[in-house]
Amino acid sequence: MKCQQGAFCVPYWLLLTKAVYLLAQVILYSFSSAGRRFQLLKGLPATSTVEENSAAGVGVYNFNVTLSPLASEGVAILPIIVNSNPLTEAFDIESKGGLEFRVITTGNPVLDYETMPKSFDLQIFVEDSAGRTDLNILTIHVTDKNEHPVFRGNMAIQSKMMLIVFREMSSDIHRMILVLFFLFNSYFLNITVTDPDGLNSTRTVNINIININDERPYFTTKQRIYRIPEEQSPGTSVANITAKDPDDGDSPSRLFYSIRSSGRYFSINPATGELQVTGRIDRDALPLRLHPNISLMVRVEDSPSSGHAREMEITIVIEDVNDNPPECNPSAFRYAESLPQNENTAPETFLVDLRNYCKDIDADPSNNQFIFTGLSGFGSNNFALESTVSGRLVVSHLCSVSSVPSITLNSNEIWIFCLSVGSSIGRVHAIDKDWPPNIITYSIVAGAGTRDYTNIFWISPTKGDVKILARLDYETSQKHIFTVQASDQEKSTTVTVNVLEVNDEEPVCSPNFLSLQIPVNLAVGTNINGFRIECQDRDSDPRSFRYFINEGNENNHFTFSPSAGSNTSRLILASRFDYESGLDTNWVYSLRVHITDDNLVSARDKTTHLTKTGTVTLRIRVIPNPTTATTTTVRTLPVLRENLYSPSAWYVPFAVTLGALLLLALLGLLGLPLLTRLRFPTCTLGKPQHRLAGTQLAQA
């Protein structure tokens, strides 16, 4: 094909070659950018040094950032330190202008060659606007610098007090020297230390002269004998024992009190020396009935362990209280005499001396004297007491037995007090006035049973003795009435059995077991967790209860209020806890509480064998003060992502190649119609302008 005259002619194969070349460049660039990471950080990795104690802002290392060919907008993420090994915030990166940067010190913390790591590896990250990233390491070594000498141990404190101990001397001359010396008992010394290079440090030492603990404490309480009434409530104060430590001079002494002898009835506050009642004191029971004096050996120490101590014996005299009523046993008497018909019993006839059958267990004679008064009951007008003191019972009126023409049964009223099954409670006696007398037999015809038992009572057919066949319960039925009949079935009598109440029921308290938790700094006098105990007793007055902590009350921290006189009581903190000095070591207390029904308010049945006791168990856990939780700072590091070629991503180059081939085919389809219309004129060598144009086209 030849070009026309004056036309610009380009061979079509040259254009096609140029297009293929450009497409190949695009494909190669795509493969290269997907398969490798560009090095944007120039001058890294590298190693540098910095002197210890460098201030903030000191330059450590300079480096540049080179952008990738497609990063037209510069740096997307400026160089940052994403991690360090070991972890530190002592370094940072600042810009010097353009794409120049440098690593500097922050002063937080200040680098110390002696106490900190000697080397740090900093990971520096950068990303340009085309998404290309780079990550490299800068290693920094900390160099040593000569510093001022440093005091160690106690001398590290700017002002240190030293104590020089002097033991007291016996001679007057030595004492005078000691007094003069103590007039000037405070000294200040300046100590300076210098290293070979001339650097130095100075510290001040304050020296005080003190005395050592070489004296035993002594008791300042002079009283040795104390008197208290019996039956005092737990927690009642008996005495305040005080002491002094000569080593403390005019300062208050911190002393520790204890009781060496038996602590059954008393305890002492270890910190204050207050002596208190801890258990029931019954003057009328053994051994106090014979020996009412209690001896205690009180000990005082100036240290909880291995200190100086002194002991003192005190005596507590327990005085008797009139808290027990008199009792008479038996409570029923039978006066029997065979009397002929129409024989009279004269007035003033002596029947019984009550003083022989009554007693009072109060120990003091002034509290167990009897006064007999007030005869009452059916037929009491026929009897009298000679005097209120003697207790002699006599007949007051003329009594006679009249003749009855038939069988006669005496009406009986029997009082039952704490009898067991099978016990005899009395006798029914019938008299037959007929002559000759008939043999009399007895039987119970009505009223001898209850809902639970068919027969409660039994009568001897021949003798008329009445016995118990079942246990009598005052709380269920206080009186039983049954009918006894004689053998001729014509005469009968009614027998009334009155059941007297005895203390045979134990107190029942609610709750009988409970677990409590209290803080260690709970104020004294506080009702613990609002706990309240409630007690019931079927045969006792609500005012008859006493409360004792029988076991587990170490150092007497707990008490009940009120301790007696109510069927409800609250648990109170009686004294504070002291774990710091070692006085208290137990954090869990298991209290065994006894509740008795023998309070002084009640006026009956005060003997020990009639006392009933209920039990309640309390578990108390002391919670210490919470400690401050340690705050941990978590540092979050940025996550780095790199666009690197992976063999598993085979579809990326495949898609790029397929797209390039499709683009080449499209260009070919568009270029064929154009090529068919082009004409290329024959180039003449004699025309310089045509050669020049051809040369430029070939170069293009």
C-alpha cells in the first residue's frame, strides 16, 4: 500500500505493536503490585543508641518515607511505633518536614541504664495513599552515664531517724549521767558520699536516744476484794482493773489483761481491764453453797507475747439472794385414827409439824426462814396453825363421826405432782355401819378415761388404792373426775384428781440455727444483722427465760439483750474486734446458746433439777475490710494488614489476564474498519520532509 502525495503515513503493524506493548506493561505492573510489598521506609531496619536520663525530645534516629508510584496523594498513615520489645512508651516519632521523620525520647519514663532494659526493638509502620504499607524495626541501645552516688536501704530516705537504746543504770552517778545525756537526746548528722569522678550525694540522719522496755508493769488498782449478788446477768461489770508501765513515763500505757485461773464465771477485757460476769452464778448450788468466795489471778503484760508481766490475786465474794421459794414434801398428809362410834376429836389436837417437811434451798439463813399463813380450801375451818413460825397444824373445832345406817364413801380430792406411771395417788375408804359388816369391794364406774387412753386410773378392788396407768400432762388436762362405787352398788362417790403443773417442757426457740455475717469494724452495741430470737414454753411464763452463750464466745464479743426476763432477745456486739494486735485470731464464731426457763420473775419451781434448757446454734463470720483492687491498663495496638499475593488467590491474575485479552479483542474489532480505509503513499527519498516524518513515526 502506498501513501498519497503529502499524506502522513504509519504502517498498521507498528500501531498494533505499540498497543500490545502498553497492555503488557499494565499486566506486568498488576502482577508485581499484587505479589510484593513496597519498601516505603528508607533507612530501616537500623540500629541506634541513646544515653540514659535523656530529656524529652532528644533525637535518636532519622529516616525517610518513599512513596509508591501510584501514591499520588502522599502518606495516608504517618509513621508510628506500633509495638516495642520490651513494651515501653519512652519513644515517639515526629515529622521534620516533607517525608523526613525522626525517633525521639518522650521522657515518660526516663531511661535508666541501671534499672531498665538496655535495648529496645521498635516496630515502625507507615501506609501511603495507594494502600501500600511497610513495617520495619529500629533497635535502640541505651548507653550508661556517670551519675551521682545513690544511698541504698534506710539511707535512701532524705531524713532518717536512728534510735540508740540505753539501759537504765543502778548507781546514782550513772543515773545522773543518763539524765544529762537525755537533755541532749537529739542529733543531726549530714553524710556525704563522692564517686571517683567527683559526683556526690548528701543525706541527713536524725539520731534520737530512747529507753528500752526493761520494766514490769504494776497494778494501780488497790482493791483486792469485791462483793456481788448471785444471779447477775452476763456482761455485768464487777471491777475495773488498771495498771501502769514505768517504761511509758507520762504517756498512756498499752497493756494486755488476762485471767490465769478458771474463767467459768468471769472474763476480763484484754484492752481495758474491765472484769465482767460471763456465766450464771448460783450461790445456792455447789461448790458456791459451801465456798462462796471465788479467787482470780489477774495478769497484766506490756506485750502480747514475751513481754514483761505482773500478777495480782483478787477475791470475789458471792452474796446470796432470796430467789427460791420454800418447798414442802410430801404435799399431802394422811391423819388416820380408829374412832369408836360417837367418839369426838378434841380441839387443839396436834396433827403435823410442817417444819419437818418444808425447806428452802437459799444458802443464807436470813433467806430460808419460814412463815406459815393462810389456811384455805374445803374443810380448812376445822384446822388452825399454832403460830406463823412454828408450823404446827392442830384441830380447831370439835369433829365427830356420826352413825350412818348404810355404807358411806368419803369424798376425796387428790392433788398429783410429778408422779410416774404406776404411782399410788390415794385411797378411797368406805365404812359399812350394818351389823354384821359386809366385805366391801371398789370399782371405777365412770370417768377414768380420756380421748387417748381408755383407762388412766386403777383402783384396788379390796383396798381402794388408786394408781396411775398413763402419764398425766398438765398442758392437756388439769383435772380428772371419776366415780368410784362400793360393792352393794347402792352408794358411790366422786373422786377429783387435780394435776399440778411441773416444769417438764423445754423452751423452744426460733430460729434454732442461723448463719450471720458482720463487718470487722461493726460498732459496739449494734444489733447483729437485726437478729432476734423468740422462745416459747408450754409450762413457763414468757418472763421466765434466761439467755447464756455457753460455747464459742471467744473474748466475749457477743451478748444477748435483754439477757433475762423476756421471751425475745437480740444478739448484740459487746466489744470490738482486734486482729491487728493478735488479740483476735478467729474469723468464724460458732455460738452455742442455752435458754433456760428459771428466771427470778417466776415464783415457783426454782430447784435446779426442775430447770429445762433449750439450745440455739449461731454461726457468725467476720468479714475483713476490702482491699483496694489493682487497676491494670490494657494497651491496644493497631492491627496491620498487607496486600500480599498468596498462591491460594489464583483468581486475581487470571481475572486481570482475561480482562486484558478482552480489551485487546475490543481494540482489534474497533481498529479493523479504520485500517481498511487507510492508504499509505510511496515514500520518495528525494523529499527530505517525508524522510523526517517517517523517522519521527519510527521513533514514536
